[in-house]
Amino acid sequence: HRIAEAQYYFEAEVHGTTKAYALVSMYSAPDDQILRRSSGALAVCKYRGTAELEVILASSILSVVAMVPFPAGGDNDFFLVEKLGLDMAHMSGHDEPVLAE
């Protein structure tokens, strides 16, 4: 699986069918040496910003994760956090319904 940051979501009609898409900025693959030395526990990736943009189907997004700045790395180094805790499960504001495609 690849890691990306969603820039924005949009709908478009392709071949007569309207689908939801996302413009995403891709992260690099995890640093193999750090991943191996941490027994697969620490995935450190480089953020590529606008240098590597892709349009993907929104339905292809498998999960939402946090990419946190990696203190021992450079400016563009981030590490993967899969679960931030229950305090992040519901943010203040309004809930948006999930629409089927």
C-alpha cells in the first residue's frame, strides 16, 4: 500500500459515469533501513508535496492515518501513526453523511 496526503476531493464524469476522486500528494516508500531496524514498527517516509501529485478514485482510499514530523530526520521526513486515540475519533463541528458511490 502507498501513503498519500489528500489535497482535495471532487466528482467528475468519465465515460458517462460520475465518480468521486481525490487529488493526492504521494509520500515516498518507507525507509527500508529504519523499517528493518525497528522490526517493522517505524515507517519513515519523505513528503514530496507538489512534486508527485496523482488523481485516484476516492473509493480506493483504504484508511486514514497521521503522518507526524520525524524529529530525528530532515524537514521532509514523517512517520506513520495509525491510531491517534479516541480523543481524535470525533472532532468538534458537524458530521457529514457518507454518500455511496
